[in-house]
Amino acid sequence: MSREYRGERIMSEVHTAICRFCHSFCGVNVTLDGGRIIKVLGDIENPMYHGYSCVKGRQLAEQHYHLERLLAPHKRSNGSHGRVPSARALDEIAERLGALIDAHGPRSVAMYTGTYSFPYPAGTAMATAFMDAIGSPMRFTSGSIDQPGKPMAIAFHGRWSAGPPAFADSDVWMLVGANPVVSKWGGIPQYNPGKRLHDALKRGMKLIVIDPRETECARRAHLHLQCKPGEDPTILAGIMHVIINEGLHDAEFIDSDVTGFDALKDAVAEFTPDYVAQRAEIPKAQLIEAARTFAAASRGMTTAGTGPNMAPRGTLTEYLVLSLNTLCGRWLRAGEVMPNPFALLPERRGRAQPEPKPEAFGYGERLRVRELTENVSGLSAAALADEILLEGEGQVKALFCVGGNPMAAWPDQLKTYQAM
């Protein structure tokens, strides 16, 4: 069929699809010629993405037809992998797995779900159901080694049921080690983040960026605190010091819905502008301006990206991010519009009140390695190689890996290689 598509005359079919390369799930149009993918572009008729796609999404055809793509089960034999029929592979796995469970119990079987399992919700659900069926508690995810400070900080700080204001309604936004224009992660909505940021700045939103690097977002910022790497919590504490000392915090919100204000005030008392400027290697005036700009706005949040979470004090950074938002009362109040992201899930109605705080750690399965317990980010994947190598009762003897690559993701690559 001949048709016009983005100014080109083509003999092909165009199908609407969703890109699953990352968590943005951009709407795309896939062009096929004779049943073969020849082009992937953003769907210009998609009302959320407005035709946006990134270079990774536009290269999906090359990935789909990559020579190293696995199209059938492979089995290791004599040091190499050979192709085997699917039915035979499943039968062999079932037989060996049954024997392992009979001999050593369900705990001998572990599962690791990596980052790339999450774009495929059905796969994650089936993985969970599988472990439920065999009765194994040994479930590990990349969440315990990829920004575990985020869920830990929420558990320590608490969660506001109604959630934060929308980016589109905000007067100010502070990005800490985040560059969502490129990463699609860290605060700006991931559907066409460049356009979302452009529109927000055009209507007058103030952007503050804390980042050692002059990122794409930093180049658009009203204020860029180009700091010494790893000093994000120092700067956040300094910003709160200024806000508290100048009485710029939301006293009414704190009095009615917050506990621990006096403890926070004492904790940041030493983080004076002079001390923070010297330690983080930023101008004192910039720190004060950032504090006043953020506190003066009526709506807007501080959000942190991947980099600060991989630094030595990642959990502390995330906790201070939440504390700064709470200090300025940046949560939805009664009567305000709450977004509904549950179009395909059961409806959840938020309330303008704190939720009960969950246990942060110390529950669930106890590992043999350092007696680590489960926490809100899951069992520690960093200990899984040891659980495989450590002989004795409870040793992990079979590992299912779903959408992950332990050799690239787990710490201590040599130990991981030995465990594999």
C-alpha cells in the first residue's frame, strides 16, 4: 500500500505500538515493509508524547534483528552453548528443579529479577507466582542495588497519601543529580521530558539544578549549583538551614501534620552557608538564593536522580530531599486535584494525610550471609553470590534470572563469576 508518512511516500504498513526499551513507554509507529520492520518513529498523534522518541527507541529495528539475539533456548555443553528445542529445555529444567527441591527444599531455588524485567509486567507477575508456587522466599531484585535509598528514605520519612503536586502545576523544581531530559528519570515527566521542561520554563517555572556536571537540564536552569561530587546531602542540609533560620518553612503544615521538626532543626544547625560553601565548593550566595527561591514558590518539588543514589550517602540524600519537600509543605492538600495514574489498575483514592509508616527493615527471610534481613528494597542482591557459594544447609543451588545480568549488575564481579 502506498501512503504518505512524515513527508515520505512509502509502500508499507504502519502499526501503533509502545516502546519498551525503558520505563518511559513512548508511543511509537512501527513501519513494516513485507513484514519486516524498517523504521520506528514517535507517534505524532499520541496526545501525551506528541511524536517524541529517543535514539534508543528509534533503533529498535536494529535490536530486533541483531545477530546475537536469542530466538531459542540454549544449553551449555562442553564449554559452549548449543540450541535445544523449547519442550526439551522445559522438561529438563522441571526435572532437575523438582529433584533439587526434593533434596534441599524450596530455599535452594532463588530468583533475581533485573531492571529489564519491569517493562514487561506480565513477566514479573509470573515470576512472583512461580516462586509462590514452589514456596521459595529467596527473591531478589535489582531494586536492592539500584537506588535502594529511595524506598528506604520513604519508609524512614513517611509518605503523604495524596502525593506531590504535578510538575505541570509547579512554580519551582529542584533537580539533584538528575538530568531527565536525557535519562527520562528524576522528576520531569518521562513522556517527552524536553517538551515538558520547555513548557514549564516558558510559563515561568524556576529550575534549580544541583550537579557537578553541566548537564542538559543545568544549561536550562535559572540556578546551577555546580558542586563537588558527593556533597548533595551537605547542600540540602544547608538549604534547609537557611529556610528554617529565615522562617521560610510552612509552619502551619508542620504544626498540623509533621513530627520531628525540632530534631531536623538541630541536625542542620551546623550546616551554615559558610560551612556548606567551603565543603561543597559552591558560592555562598548561590546556596542562599536556591533556598529562598525554592521556599518562595507555592508549588514544586525537589527530586534526586541515579547519581546521588550511587554515592556513599544515597539514602541520606533521598531522606533530605523528602524532608525539604515536607519542610516547605509541598504535598497536595484537601480539595486539590490528584492525578489518576491507575487507568489499568484498581482505583486508589489518596487523602491529605500521612500514611502509616511501614517497617523499613528487619523482617522476612534472614540470609545466612551476615544475617541480612529483608527491607523495603527487598533482599540484598549483593549477598546472593555468597548465598550461592556458601556451602551447607540453605545453600542456593539453582538461580532463575529474569531480565537481568548479574555479571554486569552485581558487586564483586569476580565473586559473581565464581558463583555463576
